[in-house]
Amino acid sequence: MSDISGSLALAFALVAGGEERLAAIVLLSLKVSLGATLIACALGMPLGALLSVGRFPGRRALIVLFNGLMGLPPVVVGLLVYLLLSRAGPLGQFGLLFTPTAMVVAQTVLVTPIIAALTRQVIDDEWREYREQLRSLGASRPRAARTLLWNARFSLTTTALAGFGRAIAEVGAVMIVGGNIDGVTRVMTTTIALETSKGDLPLALALGVILIAVVLTINAGAYLVRQWAERRWG
Amino acid sequence: MGLTAEPWLRLEALGLTENGVRIVEDISLKVSRGRTLILGPNGAGKSTLLRLMHGLLRPSAGRVAWPMALTQAMVFQRPVMLRATALANIEYGLKLRGIPAEARRRRALAALARVGLPELASRQARRCSGGEQQRIALARAWALEPQVLFLDEPTASLDPHSSREVERIIREIAEAGTRIVMTTHNLGQARRLADEVIYLEEGRVLEQTAVDEFFRQPRTAAATAFIRDGR
């Protein structure tokens, strides 16, 4: 117990001290995961809406596929992206392996199916309510998908958050494609894993505390935005 | 419109079966009047018939024929509003038809004024009362200047005051030359609004009669009983 409390005290001291190394790690974590989430939303939300509203061959298979991919293990995604980006891989010429870009790519692959599958569920509910009205007004299916994405914008903030939560918390994918290089690709989760294995618990715990605080803050913010939006738009 | 008016809508042996249940069965009729009300008890298939006419449902038998191409709109029992202002909701339909922004705004504002709610333009539509939302829905349909307007029990979930307003608006839309096809189970409403009545029961049309005649001397025992019970 005293280990933990001692470490916690050190952790808070580290955070309060605003150590540069720590700040860099936190910042990179946020950059990589926010970047990946934004790209995943740009891809996954239209995709999810079309899966809900569209009528095309293979739609059901795609729905099952994306639902399944929600549970994609990060290490496997890391491995696949590693193979893709490694020198001998199809995208090897760009030299992206062990860069933050590679980490964004890996997390995007991880998060896009989650965003797509959750968006489909949200738009399914919307479509049930608006379908006849939109068809009566003459909206094509792609147009209806666009309209409903905008109409569901507040529910979709929760979807985006689920994606972000997955990205910022995973360690397997960024570890493999980033390599956990000090000062270059080291993020919160990989540092926690490394420092814990080295026995340096204060830094690991400090990062753990920050990680939790970041996730809680962002969720609380989104919750408040949603509450406000529901009061305003109904 | 007189008796010699050309039919503008023809139903030919129209039927709809869903999961083995016949919802609408073998309906053949012509609509040539300006204001047609579809009457019948709950579950008679009125809403389904309206949706088949409007093209929201595909018939499993027969067909809906439009001898002349007429533009259509529909107002539903429960108004469905986008999370946007009343004005934006009305403009949305015009946007889908490619009306330029300035004309869109002008027509939407005019429609909102005609339903008596000009002050709601910048209000969030889903924050408006049920009666207001239904009138916004009417404005949304009216702004499209349809040649045919379908209405599915538009006053069924409204209070008496809102119902009267909605009836007034429907009458005005009809007087401006739009053909009306509307379902209701409200006899008084049918009497006030209709030129002719289509009486539906268990998915079948039992009669199609001019409104005076329908209420004075219905042709079928079922319609007679329906009118008697409704009083």
C-alpha cells in the first residue's frame, strides 16, 4: 500500500512540476489519438450512415463485418500496419514506420470500424423516424444519409468519444508501429507499459492519472455539450 | 370540379399483403375530385392506401396510375421535424428541389405566414408545440406548391383549437387549386372538407360517393353503421 501512496505522491509532484518530458508524452498521445479519431470520423460516419440508409448488395455482410471489427485486437492491427509500412511492405517506400504518422494510421484502422458501426446504430434510429418524411420530400438515399448525420450531430459526439476512448487507451498498436522511441513516438500508454516493466512506478502512475483525467475531462465536456444541445434543439 | 372532370389518379386492382396479412385488397377506383376524404374505422387500411397512392409503399398487386404527371407532397399524422429552425425545416424541401437560396427563403417565409406562424421562423422546430409543428409541416408541404397533397389524419393528435386551424389551412390549400386526398375517422371533418368520400373497411373500398349523398344515404350497411356510431 505504501508503495502505491508513495508513488501517487510522486506522480502528483511530477504533474504539478510540469516536467517537459511528461508534457511531450501527453501532447503526443493527444495529437495521435485525436488525429486518428478525426480521420476515423470523416471515414466512418458517412460509411455508417450509408450502411443504415443505403440499399446495395453486400450491405448486410458489411454491417456484420463492421460490428465484428469493433472488437479488433490492437496488437493485430499494429502487426498488420507494421507489415504494410515496413521496408519490405507495400507502403515501405514512404518510411513511415516508427513515426507518429504510423501510429495515427494504426489507430485510424482500429477506430474507424467502431465509429462506422456505432454511427449505423444512431442513424438506424433516425431513419426509422424520418424515413417516410424524407422520402416524401424527395430526398435520395445519399442525401438522406447526409441530412440525418447532421440531424444526429449531438448523438454522434458520443460516438466520436467512444472512438477516442478506444484510441487513447490502447497500447498494442502504437507500441508495434511506433516503437516507443523516447522523444519521438513515446505516448502515455507505451510509457506506462515500459516504466512499469522497468519498475519506475511514479512516472507510470503519473501518466496513468493524467490519462484518466484526460478521458474524464473530455467525456464530461461532451456530456455538457449534449445536455445543452438537447435543451436547445429538442 | 364537375362530374365530367378527368380522373387524375387511377388505382387498378391495388393490393398490399405484408407477412401474409392482406392490408389492402383489390382496390380499383378513379379520383377526379378536388377534395377526397378516405373514411373508415381504425385498421381499415386508410393510411396504407394513402402511402400506396403517394408511392411510399410498393403494392404487391395492381398499380397506381397517374394519367398526368402531378407534383405531390404529404403531411403525416405526427409531424417529423429536423433539428433545425422552423424556417430551415420548410426550406429543406425546397432545397431538395433545387430552388435557389433567395427564392427558398421567400417561399418558406410566405408559407409560414399563410399557416399563421410567421413569428416562429427562427424557433427550433422540435421545441414548438404539437399543433405548431403540424402547421409547420403543412407550411413545408405548401411551400412546395404541390398539385396533389396527401394528408394522413393530420388532426388526430391535436387539440380542438389546433384542429380547427389545420382544417382552415387545408381548405385554403385546396382553394388555391391543390388536389387533396386525406384520411380521417372524424365524420364532422369529412363533412366539412370533402367533395367526395371513399369508405374503407378491412382493406376494401365499400363505396366512393359524393359527400352529401354519403351522409344522407350511404349505399352500404357498413357505412350506415359507421355514420350512426360516429354521431
